[in-house]
Amino acid sequence: MEKTATRKPRTRRGRETRAAILRAAEAVIGAQGYAAASISDITRAAGIAQGTFYIYFDGKEDVFRELVIEMGRLTRKTLSDAVAGAPDRLTAERLGLRAFLEIAATRPTLYNIVEEARFVDPDSYNAYFTSFARGYARNLAAAAREGEIRPGNAEIRAWALMGMAVTLGERFGMTGADTDAVVDEVFDMLERGLKP
């Protein structure tokens, strides 16, 4: 996908219109899939004229990419807020996983869009996960230095934990499963391992 710059509105009304387009695009693309969704579907859902769409976005690719970026911002902020008061890394991991599963439960269409980005816009998909993994690895390395977790390869651990969270989000977060039960089971495994 060719990268284009979205136009940021200067007025409150413009910001509201742009936000309405993004919410409509999230609902339409997240439900129908990228290929099936049209700009007409998005503008109809947003309650705007099709020409208005092009004031804010160059096309469907542009709005899709913006939704992937938005999911990244939402995830980082939500997880950061969730773990802010954690006394140690394992507690932060528990709180972070729970918060991530809540994102999957409350914003399933946005979650679907990020997963679809693997095929629709691999650059955005890779940037989303690579950026997240870098910060995650830094936090894990710091926790190891502080003696909160065993030393190990922070990058591999970050990707392993992210992979687990994404899969758990797909299987349990989006299906209304008991989030606490899922988190408890995961942390029993993380803290004790699989050895009998």
C-alpha cells in the first residue's frame, strides 16, 4: 500500500467529522472485511456525503492504515494505564493481559482490522507489532535487571508474550469468555511452567 498523509482538521466540527468517518470505517471494514467494504458503505454509515470522505482521507487504504495506527495508540495507552500502579513485572503482565483481552472484547472490529492488516497492508501490520515489541522488550529487560523476573532474551520473550495475547484475544477476548479465568490459567502456566 502506498503511504499517504491524512489531513488533520483544524476545527472541532472537522475533527468530529473525521472521527465519525473512522468509527464508521471501523464498523464497516471490521465487519465486512477490507475487500468487501466500500467507501460508499463507510460514508453511508457515517452519515456523510462521499465527497466529504475525500476531504479527510485519500481512499480506503488511507482510512484502513489510520485504523491500524489508532489500534496501536489505543493498545499502548490502555496497557500503560492498566499497569501503571503494578508493584512488579508479573503483576504488570497479569494486568496487561487482562486489559488486552478487554480491548478484544470491547473493540472486536478494530481488533479484526489489525489482524487483516497482515494481508492488506503488511507494512502497517509489521510496524504495529515491531513498535510494540520494542517497548515491551525494554520493559522486560528492565524487570530482569531489577530481579523481578529471571534473566533471558527480552526480545524473544516480548514476541512470545505478544503472540500468546493475540491468540488469546482471538479465541477468548472476542467470544465473551471469562477473562479472569483465562488470565488465571495463563499466569499459572507463566509462573509455574509446564513441568509436573
